[in-house]
Amino acid sequence: MSSEEITLAAGDAEVVLAPGNGGRVAGLRVGGVELLRQGERFGCFPMVPWCGRVRDGRFRSGGSVQQMPLNAPPHAIHGTTREGAWRVARHGADEAVLTYDLVEPWPYPGRVTQVFTLTPDALTLAMSVEAHDSSFPAQVGWHPWFNRTLADGGEDVRIDFRPTWQEERGADHLPTGNRVDPRPGPWDDCFGMPDGVDVTLTWPDRLELKVASREEWVVVYDEQAEAVCVEPQTGPPNGLNTHPRLVTPIDPLEASTTWTWRRL
């Protein structure tokens, strides 16, 4: 695995990318303050070609049933690329492009492309999935681990959003198919925001960061002491089975999210 990292900079914002460790954002510093939990499993990793859990690791594509490794038994979770090495297609001072060729255990050839664009007050993450030959269902999403408190102290981060519904979560952590009124946290839950994902993280008296996307699905996870996760994605957990989005050789799957911040 490559240990080389790429650093993007704009104004007093700095992003560190780790192509060799799942193509993830390893760090995001604003004014020298790190916003993402550090560690090789953390930062912000791409979820592709699916997001969250797939029930029993199985999904149907056409007339066949495909089996993925059960990396979160009894389910498969977060796709196949977050531990692989991505290729650097290009990078400059404030933009980088990474690619990943889909290989085993994913049964369909294709390519994933990530584009990272940094400005002094925003980071845009864009991702696309292309099919080379056979069509296949896919999802994309992002799994950031935002620090619950900033390194130099202060209050816990606040999460503010107004979802239209919450996916009822079963005992197996998968949506039951029922939509319910949003419930208070703590959460490891998927929410629907039909007008687009719009979630605000506020570290009181320090920084406000808005996570936005044109997608309507977001998973919020705040059951961990060190970090909170706000995950825009193109479908709900187990969506390869319940909300399949078909990628074809002439119709890629494309999505993006933008994080915008301001000092308080």
C-alpha cells in the first residue's frame, strides 16, 4: 500500500488525501485545526460501489445473485474500495483526481473516479462509477468522521438538520422499509431529505460546517465518543436490493457533496 499522501491548500484550509489507503481524505485542517478524526480507518472514506450494509452480503443483478464478503457479519458493509490503493490521475495545488478500477470481489468491471476541489471555505467531493461492459447496480457515498470536539478544546459538536423522514431501523441495523417521523438521537440511522442533504455541524464559538448534497439520503452516526458521521449517499443501506440504481456503459452514476465552513 502506498504511503504517499497528497496535500491540497487554499487560504488557511488544507486537505490531506491518502490514495493508497482507500482514496480517503486523511485530514481537513482549517486554520491549523483538524476537523476529521485521525487514524488509518478514519478521515473520510468513499463508500462504493455500495453504502452501508447489504443484507447477508447478497444482492440481485439481472437474473443472478451476487455474494460479497461478510466484512460486518452477517452483512457486507461500505463497498470494496476503502482499503484498496487508488491511482492518482492528476493533482494540483487545490484539486486532485483519483481513480479505482473495480476488481474482485466486485463481479463487474468498471471504474470509480473521485474529484476533490478545495477553496478557502469549501471542499467539494465528486464521485462517479462507470460500467465497462455489463450493467450493474451501485451506490456511492462518503463516510466522514468529524471530531466531536476540536483539538484545542471547546464544547461538543451540535448536529442540526430537518429530515422529512427516518428509515425505521430493524434489529439487524437495516431499514425495515417503513418510514417514520424523525426520532431523537443517538443515531445510526438513515434519513430522507428530498430537497437535498443539508446538515449543519456547529462547534460552539468555533466553527460551523455545512454538509450539502443534491442526493436525498443521509446516514447520521453519533454513537461514538470521539466522532460523529454525516454520510450523504445515493441510496439507503441495503439499497442494492431495495433502491437499485443501474449503472450502464452509457449511463454512469455521478454524485457530489460540498462541505462549507465559516468561523464563529
